Amino acid sequence: MDALEYLIVTYINYHQFLFYMYAVIVFALALLSPLQFVSPFDSIVQDATAQNTPPGAPSFEIIPHLIPSPFGNIIQDPNDPHFIEYLRKVKTFEIGNSIYASIHSNGLDGSNIVNITDPSSPKHVSVLGSTITDAEYTVINGSTYAISLSYFNHSLSIIDVSNPSSPYLVTSITDGANYALNYPFDVITMTLDSSTFALVTTFSSSDNGIQIIDITDPVNPIAASTIVQGNDDYPQLHNPRSITVVTINSSTFALVATFSTSDNGILIIDITDPYNPIAASAITNGEDGYPNLGALFGITTVTIGSSTFALVAAPNDSTVQIIDITDPYNPDPVFTITNGDDGYDKLYGSSFITTLTFDSTTYALVVASFDDSVQIIDITDPYNPIPLSTITDNEGGYTALNDANHITTVTIDSSTYALVTSFGDMGGVQIIKLDYDYISAHTSNQNPKYAKAGDTLGISFTTSDTIASHSSQILGLNASATVNGAVYDATVTIPSTPRESHA
């Protein structure tokens, strides 16, 4: 090797050595300054802020956003002998690996059981009963029962549906000396300790009240107690319509919404001992901050943080009232959502309501019969609910929401669906798939709360908020970043399709 070759080799080796040392130093620095990994269910960085936002804008965060889409219908053949119309309610239950929907008529057409394990291809299974107008499903000692009401026959039936293709009657209770079941309207079940109870509202001029029945032994039910309208403890039970049950601080309460022209309101009852119920409080329409509680329909409860709230729909007032019932003896009005105000444009005839939670965001889904629609509302902050979107009949692929009447949600194979009955579409149940995607609080479309697909968000990270690389992914959103002095400037583009579905 001559002198020139030696110098060249030495030069190359020296620079290779410097390159390797540089790589080692960079690697060591990376180890000493660990990257920040952020869970898909958390904000990106606690103190990250959006660029070019108005003064006083809240901190930047990524939040889940509910994305509904039409998934199909349960449409029955009018020529089928099991066809029912004027649908009132839909309930769901699960047996083994199968999911079933129980569809109930408002008249004397009875109820059908439909297998919706594959929601894209619902299959009729059996008829629950020719006179059944509502049913709630519960499991007792390993068997599944439909606690069924017959409004016009003034009765309650316990039906074994463990084999949904062959339901059979276990026992039947009729209005009479021991049971106040004159026009039973709504039913819910609850389990306390090792006992199971059914609570039934009776919608009549003679039996205004609530019948509580011990159904722990489905063959031999027992009348636990009867709550009757008109006595000193229960002055507001005229035409009780809907009922729900909630547990607060180890005590169990029933909330009853009344549909009356005289004493509209909500009654909260302590049923921790179903044999000895105690009136906790009464909420009256027009009093104490409750201006819109006339002729109530649906009622539900939800826990947000450490507080419990009731949501009740009033179709005549086209409102949804949110009430803090964390102290059931002293309920507090929180917010009244009114059709036509603050972006709520599809609440005309609000009738039934349900809630669901994705991650830390809670949504209310409200059926509005006169608007043929479902209004989706973010109620994560119940004191400041936010209208998100509406689903309307004959728009965007929705074809079975004419006079939408009742709504429930169900999880099938980790996906969530809403089922909505239609009183106007003959035999129609609209199936809605509920996905969600992460979106930002500040975006290029200037929406102060939510982004739409394709919007771009500018964010800043300080040097203490290290990111994985100059080309990274933040919460699954495509992100790019370039070093600019002491700040990483990144832009995030909201994807056009959801990446993930959660239930």
C-alpha cells in the first residue's frame, strides 16, 4: 500500500469512527430522554395548545366523536301472518352467542322475536305473544325470562325464552285483589341480593300507581307492594308512564315519569326494601326550576364522574330535562334542552331517550317523533350539553324513522348499534351503527368544539414534550413535525374514515 492509499484508508476509517461515535451519542441521549407515549384514550399532551386560536381558547385535546351510519332495517312482510305494525318498543337480550330483539306493537298485534346476531341480516325467530305490548328480559337461575305486559288484557306474563324459537308461558298474573295491573304500561326488572323483582306502571284512572312483584320464583310470583296515587306520600302518580331504576350510595331508587294533564312530574322512590317502598322526593312541572315537565314519556339515568343524573323527555314541550339526582331526596335542575334553541333543531316531539359512553365522553340519543329523527347530544358536561348531529328519516340513507318512537342500544361483536322503532313505517326498525373517531377541539374549520374529516389542526410541543420522531403518529392521527428552534411545530389532519370501533 503506497502512502496515498494509506492516507485515504486512514481518512475513511477516522470518519467512520466519528460517525459511529455520533450514532452512539445520539442513541445514548435518546435513552436519557425517553419518548412520551400517549394512550389512545388520553389527551395528546396536557399543556399542548392549538396554534392561531382566539385568546382564552381552552387547552387542545383530542376527544372521541360519535359517528352514526345507517346499517339497515328490520322490515317485516305485511303478508306474513306474524306481521305487526305501529311499533312501540324494542328490547334486546342475549342467549349464548346470539343477540335477539323483541319488537312490540302498540295494539293487539303482539310481539316478535328477531335474531340480530348478524345485524345486516335479521331473522324472524318466533312470536312472543299475540297480546304482548311490552317486555323486559332477565335471567333467573340460568334461564332467560320475558316479563311481559298485556295492556288491554290487564295482565303480566312470565315467559321462558331460553329457547327463543319456542317460548312458553310459565305463569300469568291478572289485575285483581292482589295485583294492581289495570292497563300496565311499562315494566323494568331489578335484582337485589339474591331476589329479582318486576316493577310495573299502571296507566289508568283506577290503578294509577306502581306494582312491585317478587319474581325470584317465576312459577310462584309474589305481590311485594303496591304504590297508589293519591295518598300523602304519593300525590303525583296520575298516569305513570315510564319507570327506571338506579342505585345510589348502596340504596336503590325507582324514578317514575307521569303523563298527566294535572300533576305532571317525576316521583323518586326508595325501593331498597321492595316490600316497604319510601317516597324520597317529587318533582313537579312548573315548580322549583322545572318549567318543561308536561306529559312525560321516557326517563333514564346516567352516572358522570361522581354524580348521577336523570334525563327525561317531554314530547308536548319538545324538551329534555337534565336533573342531578346524586341526592335523590333533593334533586337539582341542571339544564333544559329545548327544540329550536342553541342548535337543537330535531327535538320536536321528544319521546324516548337513552345514553351511552365511549371512553370518557357521554352521549344522549333522543328520539323525536314529530321530527322523524334522532338527536345526538354530548352530555359529558351536563351543565353545558352540546348538540352534535341529527339522524332524519329519508335523509342520508335512513328509511325507517317515520314517527320514530323508541330507542335502545346493543353491542354485537364489539360494535355498538342503536335500534329505533317506527310508529309510522309499518313494521320498521331502523338499525344505526355507532362508530367513533378522535377529533380535535380546535380546527381549521373554526368549529369551537368538533372537527370534521379532512380538517387540519396546528399544535405546538415544547422541548419537554418529546415526540417519537419528526414524522410520527399521535393518537393514531397522521402527524408530521419539523424542528424549529426549541419548539416542534406539527400539523394533524383528521382522517376521512374511522379507524377503530369500541363498545
